[in-house]
Amino acid sequence: MKEKLAELLTNIFTTSGHSVSESDTVDLIVEKNDHRTYILLTGQPDPAQIRSFADQIRDGVGLYVTMQKMEPELHDYATHVGLITWDRDELSLQIGKAVIADLEGNATDLQLVAYDIDNNAMTADQPASTSTGFSGSFEVSSGTSAPSAEPSTPSAPQMPAQEEQDGFNIWATSPEMQQADTVGNYQEPERSYMEAPVTTAPEPQQALWQAPQPVPSTLDLHTAPIKLEKERAAAMAKSEIGIPDDVVLKFVPFWNYAYAVKAEHRFKNKVIDISGQGQGCLNALNGNKEEIELHQINDHVTLPDDNYEIKSKMIDQKEAESTLISNIIEEYTKDVRFNNVVGEALISEHKMFKPSMDDIRFKIDLVYVPIWEVKGARNSVEINAYTQEILTNPVDDDVEFM
């Protein structure tokens, strides 16, 4: 369904003179006349996804498209954070306009996204009933969450006629106004020019789109830091699994080790030098060696939310040391060939030289590595939250990869 919708929108925007490209973070990027629109397609509208999408927009406008009918509160929230929304009804209207314009040969003149040059903003070509503009003058009172009307007085300066006619955009007002609680609907009755605006403070209530914000907590754990945010991990996994169903933070135990080898062996008149050093990680769940370099390890970590789990190690330190030291000895064992001339005969012989336990300096430490598991409808993707790399092999047996 999502692929077909993306193909349909690509055809519509291409026909109307836009250039269309794909992205790792959004579904489509369209450009026309040096203006850029980022498009995110979703099956089910979600306030957290809307907030994350709005935060990604830096140099254009965001278009949030869904095949579902959006609730008015959720539509208002998307508009509040600066997004254009096309739900099922608006999407049907836009597709119909594009088809008619194409039949009439006016597709290249079709303005699917209108650019307001005067206000330096972009808006969707939507019916006037969805406008978020407000007329009149509003003031946020200290200690309250709802705006109140400020009656005009004879001594107060009159607003210029043109400014009164055009009104003002609430999104362009002060930061205090932008942070005001937006529950309820602001409505004004029709009035003459001389009448003072009258508003009624709505009853305090929780809007549907206002999800409670999680309070960050700190976990005492010997771990590498989290350098990849949850929203970015979900965006990285979209190309593999589609729309994520859930994102879980897992702390996976690894035996972080470092070693140095220094040995000399003498055979006849030759000196055999065996030396080297290295480091790595041994997965304490499945015993796999990983080329992970942990340059930063902390004794506590700040959790983004409470959706996390700490994996218990399946391989203890004694078993890990035995396995790793055996591998080191095998890696640094040398098979040296010697040639000797006895009379007229050339005699060759091989001799094995390997380091002993006393020739190896070894250090090991249990460290947890944060892993994002992004779950889809049928499979999952794991991303190292420290190195920010998508893993090709699962870190445990509970993950089903593609």
C-alpha cells in the first residue's frame, strides 16, 4: 500500500513540474522553484512520529500523508508544529485535482504546494476551513494556560486597518505564545470593527495528541554511551522493514579484551621473534568475536525512555579468558622452515614455535553495548547505538533478521 502511494505521489508531483528524489530519513523529497518539500507517508497517524518528523525539517516544509482519517486534535497538533497534512479526504481531493489538470493539459501549472512569498512560508492548497490563522489580539496571562482577550481602551493605540484585516499568524508570535497550552478551540463571533474581541477560556483538558513526556532516568551500568537517538534508528531501519512497530533498547554484555605478546625462541643459530598486540570484544551471549573498539566507557547511562532490557551474560569470565587466550596462542604460532646442507644433501625441517601463557599480557572487562532493536511486522533490524552501524548478524538468538 505504501509503495503504491509513493509511486502515485511521485507521478503527480513529477507531472506538476516538481523534481522528486528519495531519502533515507523521509519517503520523498520534491523540489520546485528552489522550494523543497519533505514527504512522510504513514499508515496510522501518530503524535510522536509527527513531532519527530517536524523536528527534522530545516530548509523546507514537511508534508505528512496518511490513508487514514485524522482526528481534529491530531490535525491541529500537526499544524501547530508546522506541518502540512493530507489525510484520506484531503489526499482524495488532491489526487482528483491532479487527474483533472492532467486531462485538461494544465498539470504543469498545478500548485499542489502553494508558497506564500509575503510571509515567507509554505502552505498546502487546502480548504479555508482548515486554516489556523487567528484575527484579533491575544495575550497569555501569567500562571494560566489559555489565552485571554485584552479589551481595547480609548488610550490604547488603534491597530492599523490593513493589519486588522490581515490578522496575524500565531506561529510567528513570541516564544511565550508558541509555548502556550493549545487545548480547546479559539473562536470569535462575528463583530463590527469597533467591537472588542471576546473569548471564553476553555475548560482545562488533555488534548488527544498530547502524549505524556517521559522523564529521563539514569541507569548505573558499565556501558558504552548511546550516540544514536531512537528516532534516527527507526528512520535508518525503514528501508529494511518498512514502518517500525516498536523500538527497544537492549544492553548486550561483551567481554572487552586487550592483549600483548612478546616472546623469543632460539633454534641453532636463529632467533625467532614472536610479538604483537590487539584488542576486541567477545559477545557474552553467543561467543562471537566482534571488531568493536570501545574508546569510551561510562559507569552510568541516561535512558531515553523505559522501553529497555539488560541481557544476562551466558559466558562467564573464566570461559571467555580460556577461549580468547587459546585463540591468541594459535594466531601467533609460527611454523618455521630450516634448510641444512649435510654433505651434498639439502635437508629441510619444520619446527613450530608458539608463545606460552607467560609470554602474554592479557586484560578483560565486562562492558554492555547499547543496541537498538527496531521491530517490523515480520522481522527486526539491530543497530549499534554506540557505533551507529546496522548489524549484519544478530547479537542473540531472539532476533529474526531478513
